[in-house]
Amino acid sequence: LEPWLDAQMQRVSVQAHSVPYSQQIAMAKAVAPAGYSLSSYAQMPDPTRANVATFLAPAKPGHGGHRKAWLVFINPYTGQVTGQRGAHDTIFGLFLRIHTNLYIGKWGHHLTELTVSWVVVTLLLGFTLWWPRRHKKGGAYRVRKAVAASARWTRRTWRDWHAVLGFYVLPCALILSVTALLFTNNTSKVILASQSALGQKPPEYSQQFVSIPVIGADQHAVLDTVIHDFLSHNVDRSFSVVLPQSPSEALAINSHLSQQPWHLRMAWHDAYSGQLLGHTQWSALPVGAKALALFYPLHTGEIFGWVTQLLMLLAALILAFLTYSGVRLWWLRRKPDDAWAIPPQPHTPLPWWGWVVCVGLMGLLPAFGVSVAALIIMGLVWR
């Protein structure tokens, strides 16, 4: 929606020819805030979208390496600046911060990771509760007729809708929550460490490509050659080039992956000579790397366009309903009405495979593991 809400800045009229990329970047650098360094330059698949130059503010001590980002929008056909703003100074930026850290910074990141981890576990537990009821005529695959016809929402009404909607939304809900884990602080480290340990990390990602500095040379002089060479092998006009932040860093360029990750291409070039240092593409990636490349487009629903975006939106709304209906079911089950209805200690011990699954989830989901350990300690102390 943002390109439409911000059309004056992000929309351009298509023309037959565009100006050189080096000229576009020079125009962006001329208007960027003083002291900011060019970090990346991107061109979208849609020819009516403006190109975007991203600049980073100087690093400040005590900010953990975080640098404020500034965006400059360029008309690729005229080379003129169409506008500029902070990277998060939009409605989308506000929503993104609320979505990722509740707008409270580091502790918000931990809280969202804890929540997502428990959502994954709760979905799996919900399926185990649904499984024994799968052969019943009603309440498993469809809401019972008597329940659907009733005007009163009793506990049985809530249970049927909770179970039936939960069954149908389970695949999308699991995709939505599991893919979110890649963007958390701690679980993402477990995922990436597992990828490396299993040999699923592309060798190019582990290599340290470097440029050979040339005194007095401009690191951006070879951009036109590098970009044109990259686009000659691309399926569309999109690219994102990451500029070096030190004299010896290599220049990296890749294709946009939001809707078609299977068209992934990445290349690294010497920033002074333009020499190709390394490259990779989708067909060369290990299976594990391909899976991780799918996480973002699956999470946002962009993988097959607006159809999957609407599907994921519907799944998110149903997931919100299931959260409320689960609390409602607990509330209606309280006996007496003023009790907390804490589940009683089970009489049968957890089977060995149950412990294996629990310990495995605690290892894969650090936030879940810490919270379970805390609950066990609290139970022992307050017993």
C-alpha cells in the first residue's frame, strides 16, 4: 500500500530510456544528510516505481552498532530526486516496529520471540488434542448442526468453532509462526547454526570476498558495468546492490526475492576493477538454504502475489480468534466461578517420547525453553 499512499515520492512515469545508475546515485548522494554513507541502491521489478538509495548515519557509541537509515527516491528515467525520508518514518515503519518489538526496543524483541515460540508449541498441542476426535461426526471437520443453529454461545459452541477453524488454519498458522522465528534474536541463531552444522550454508556465504584498494579510485565507478552485467542474466529488471563500507570490502549485488525466490542470483565484485569474485543462484543452493530463502516470502504471503497475501491475512485473523476462543474456553470451564482453573497434575506420567519432544523444542526454541524452566522452578517453589 505504501507506494500508493506515497505516490508522489515513489511512483514515476515510464520513459523509453533511463539515465546511468552512477548518475542516479550521484544525485542521491548530493541531497543525502551530511555524514551519511551510501549503503545500498535498489531497483524494483515494477517500472513505475522509483529507485531507492539507502544511506546510513554515522555509528554512535552505545547503540550496539545500530545506525539510522535514510531513504532517497530517484526517478530512474530523469535522474531527479522525487523525495527523501527516514526508513521508518511511515505507517508501515510504525506497524513494523510494533510487529517486531512492540515499540519498546530490545525487551519487545524478547517478548515477541517468546510469544511466537509458544504459538508454535500451542498449535502442535492443539493438533494432538484434536486428533482423538477426528472420527466424530461433528466438532472435528465441521461445526455440529445443533451448535450452529443455537443462538446461545455455550462452551460447546466455542469448542466446536475453536477445533474446526483450528484444524483448517493449522498449515497456514504453522507456516506463519515458524517462518517468523528466523527474524527473532535467539531462535534465528539456532536455525543458522543448524544450517551450518548440517552443511546447508552456501559456500559463498562463508567466503570473505575482498576488493583490492586502488589509491584515489572511486568505489562506485564500476557500478554501471556491474549492474548492466547482472541484469543481462536476470529474469526481470530488479536488483539490490550493497555498497562497500570499507576500502577492502567487495561490492555485492542480488535480485529481489519477495515473490520469486527461485530466481535468486547473487554476485560479488571487486569494487575498483569490477572483476567478478564469486556468484551463486537458486539451483546451486543446498536444500536447507533454499528453505530459508522461502521464509520471508512465505511469512509475508508474497510468494504467489495477492492470493497468498490474502490467505496469510485470513490465517492471522483466525489465529487471533483462536487465541480469544482458547481463553474463553478456559474461562467457561472454571469451577467454582471464582477459581483460576489451573489444570491438575496429570495422573499418568509423560511417555519417554513426550520428554524427547519437549526437550527438543526447548533446544530449538530458546525462549520457550527458558520459560518452561522458569515455570518448573516456580512450581517446585510454590508447591
